[in-house]
Amino acid sequence: MTTLAADHAACAAILRRSGSSFAMPIALLPEAKRRGTTALYAFCRVADDIVDDAADREAAAAGLAAFSTSTDAALSGLPVDDPVLRAVTDTVRRYAVPEQYLRDILAGVRMDLHHSRYETPAELELYCSRVASAVGIAAIHVWGFTDPSAIGLAHDCGVAFQLTNILRDIPEDLGRGRVYLPEEDFLACGCTVNDLLAGRIGPAFARLATLEIQRAAERFRRAAALDGMLSTDGRGVFRAMFGVYRTLLRAVGRQGVGIFTAKVRASKPRLMAAALATLACGTKVWR
């Protein structure tokens, strides 16, 4: 017979195996909120893996459709044979997380099945809002917030984090046939997606890198205000995540045009130091 404790333990195992940079910040939360946040992470990880690990697009679509159906069933109170869905449903009920955010996450993952290019920054923002901002907004319901303005700032934070992920993973995404940077941005900087695909990385790509880094940095600047709107529990985990991702964006900036040919990496000690510095000093250290 399964138990809710076992379901949450299964989510914790997914987080441990992932090697995610989120693991350390999540560990700062009190036990109940740590379980809830871990369940949200596991839900996202399972959905991502369905698409990324499938043999082909048809298999990914079928797997994601089945997972979406099971998600709806779990949220409706029906029994499901999936510990992650049972744990995330417990989290949604315990912390009054609007169910729509889980559906938005799945809609974002589904976009990776049908969108390998983005024409405009607005299109990319929609993707970011689903795969990242929806997660962040769900998470602050678990952590606790004191001002409704926190919702919009959590959106900015999600976009900042996802843009950072996109910039550090450009070669990996190319290997999957995906280019997330908007075609409008390529053209504005004097290059094209075809140049990227062909490895013709000329001077225009330095302008493109600068444009994208500045766009992400502006979202970090806006999201920093979220620090003052979270519960004491939430403030710690947010600061640590913010410090880690802001450091990753700085690593992107140091690599410059090299982001188009090599994945950006930051050492674990550097990320740990950034998390600790932000914990101690708040997000103002990055302003």
C-alpha cells in the first residue's frame, strides 16, 4: 500500500538524481514546504523527460498526452498510479496552488513538440511563462507571499531564469533541432538562424549575445523586488536560487560569442558562494 510520505520520497529521489542547481536552495525550506516544492520540481522533471527522452515526436506526444490526462484525473480526485502526481496534487491542495499553473507547465512542454523556432520575443516570452514562470508562481504559493504584486515579479523571475537556461544551452538545443532565440533578434543584429546552424559565427553574433544577455539582466533587475514580498521561509530559497542563476548569467556574459559553440558552465563552488552571498545580503547584491 502506498503512502503520501512514500510519494514525496519518490519526488525527493528524482531531485537527487537530477543534479539540479535547485537542490541546494530547496533544502533551505522547512520540511513541509520542502516536500511541496520538491513535488513541483519532480512534476516538471517528469514532463520534460517525457519529451526529451522519447524515441520520436509521436512517442513524446503520446506520452505527454497520457501524463496530461493522468494529471487532470489526479487533480479531480481520481486515483492515479503515479507517486509524483499524487504528491503534486497533495501540494496543490495543501497550499491552494491554482491548478492552471500545472496545466500551463504542460502546455509549455508541449510547445517543444511543435515549436523549434521562435519568430518574436513575445512568442519566446509565452514559452518562458509556461515552462518557468508558471513553476515560480506555483512555488511562491507554497513558500508564502504577502503582496499580490509578487505574482508579476515571479513571472519576471521565471523569464529571467529560463532565458539564462536558453543562453547557456544553445549548442545542446541545436543538437535537438531547437533554436529558442527569436528570429527577429538575429535579423536586428545582422545575422540569421541559418548562420547559427551552419556554424558561421561572425561579429554580428557578439551583438546578438549582448542583446539577449541585457534582456535577461533586465528581468533579473525587476525580479529582485520579489525578495521583499515573500515569507521568511520563501525569502531564503528565493535568494539562493536568484544568486545561482544570476551567477550563471554572468558566466554567459564572460563567454560572450562563445555561447553559440559551447555550453556555458559555472563551477559548483562558485554557485554555492553566490547562493550564500545572496542569502546573507539579499538580492541587492546583484543590483
